[in-house]
Amino acid sequence: MRSFYHFMMTYRGKVNPDEESRLADWMFQDHSFPKQSRSYDEISRYLEWNIPFSSALKVFDDLWERYQLEEVNG
């Protein structure tokens, strides 16, 4: 199973960025992001302390659900 970070890399680099790609691009640029984590709590806490934009936590929650469906339940 891929880490959440690796799952997010599929959203990077859009020509017309949306909030999902903005979060993925930020994660890629942040060298301290917990890249190997598969823990909702660990990633959520990290984002709460280092929030890149105001809606990032909502975007994360939505993408976490997708991650669970594709990676864990898939």
C-alpha cells in the first residue's frame, strides 16, 4: 500500500491548479512532510501546525476518504 504522500503525488503539477493539486504541490515542496505516513492523525496534526492555505484541512479530509477507498479498500 502506498503512503498518503505517494497517493497525493498523482494530483501534482496541474496546468490549471485546483485545491487538490495545490495541496499536493505544497506537500512535494515541504521537505518535513511525513512522506512515509499512512496515519490520518499524524498527517492531520502536521497540517494543523503547518497549514498551507485556509481550506487545506477540508481538502485533506476529502482526499483521505479517496485514499482509503483506493488504497485500503481497493
